[in-house]
Amino acid sequence: MNENISYLSLFYFLFTIVPILYIMKRLKIQLVKRVVTSTGRMIGQLLLVGVYLEYIFKLNNTFVNIAYILFMTLVAVWTISLEIKFKELKLYLILFLAVIVPVAINFIFFNILLLKLKDVFDAMYLIPITGMILGNSMNGLIVALGDFIKNFRKNEDEYLFSLGLGATKTEAIRPYVSGAISLALRPNIAMMANVGVVSLPGMMTGQIISGVLPMMAIKYQIAITLSIFTTRFFSTYILMELISKFYFSKYSILDKRF
């Protein structure tokens, strides 16, 4: 059975970041304010989530559960879009497709084929599992998009030179697409290579602490780790393909707004 954490104990635990703030200020690391505000937002947001998730789990209505997942997806799209200076409906639709398609496919594999749930939209499974997959997919897209734009603009002359030598747009753009996807996947690949030896993942640890047998927790962790990796790959791949298709002119020039 879980040992409950009192709010007072949690408040005391916050003081563990005080030495960090002191050292950062002494070293003139310009992140003190951001650490404080981010910590405050994290606490407020999680407490709020804890309140309304209790109601969602009790209600366990299919339409409400799906609506909540769509809301999470829209927030993820908005967060990813912050990497780009301009905003337009086409861009949001591209980001939405890059997020939702791999997440939906993994949802089918995880909840229907793997867990064989009678109610595949059960809030207890749908929201936490989709949330983990969605969050990791979002982080991968942010990394991939930022890296693609940065490296493409930095080496645009090289790209144009390749076109001049007769390369197709797909051939000329491939190094930047490959580099962006590789960078997005590296943390997941490193984690998979060392999981269980260097680290014990959060999902598995949480289940073990809650009293689940270690082997059952490990099977869940293997499944969620594979889901996160495949979703992250296909999300970044779909994003790169859609940008290549819709944001390059007929002369294979990337939209200057990027």
C-alpha cells in the first residue's frame, strides 16, 4: 500500500531547491526566476490536474475522456508551435496530424491488442498512458523542429548548391531531416539501452511502489517504452514530410517565415 505524503511534508521538500537557487545566483546563471516560476507552475498545474482527474476517473465517460485527450493534444500543438515565429491554420493542422496520428495508432496497439481492454476508453488507462506517449512525442517534435530550422537556415546555400547540381528536393533535404529525427530520438535510444541498469523508469517505479509485482510492472514498462519510441519516431517523420510537402515552393525553396 502507498505511503501517503502530507502537504506539509511536501512543502518542506520544496526547500531542497533553495541551495540550487543560491548557487545559481552566485554563479550568475540567469535561470533563478525561471526555476521559481516553473516550479510554481508545476505545483499549481499538477494539483489542479489531481482535482479534476478524480472527477474524470469517477465519471469515466467515453466522450469526456476523448475530449480530454484532444485538449491535451491541442495544448501540445500550441507548445510545439512556439518554436515557429509565424502562426497559421495550415501549420497548426500539420502539427496536429504529426501528434495525433502516431498517438492514435499506438493507442490502438496498446489498449486493444496488448491490454485487450473491454472498455478501450477507460479513463484509468487512456489518460495516463496517452499522456506519457503524448508528452514524449511533443518533446521530440520540439527538438526535431528546432534542429531542422536551425541547420537548414545555417546551411541553406549548401542545400541550394545540391539542387543546382541536379539533386531532387527530397535528396537535398535529406541530411537536415535525418539530423533532426536522429537528434529527437537520441534520448530515447540512450534510455532504452540503459533502462533497468542505470535507471528505473517512472511508470515501473510507481507501479512497484503501489504494490504491483515487479515482473508485471516491467512488462508494462517495456510496452510503454516501445510505444514512446515508435510514437516519437513517426511524429517527427510525419512532421518533416508534411513540412517538406506544404512549406516548400514549387522551386523547392523553404518558406521564408520559418
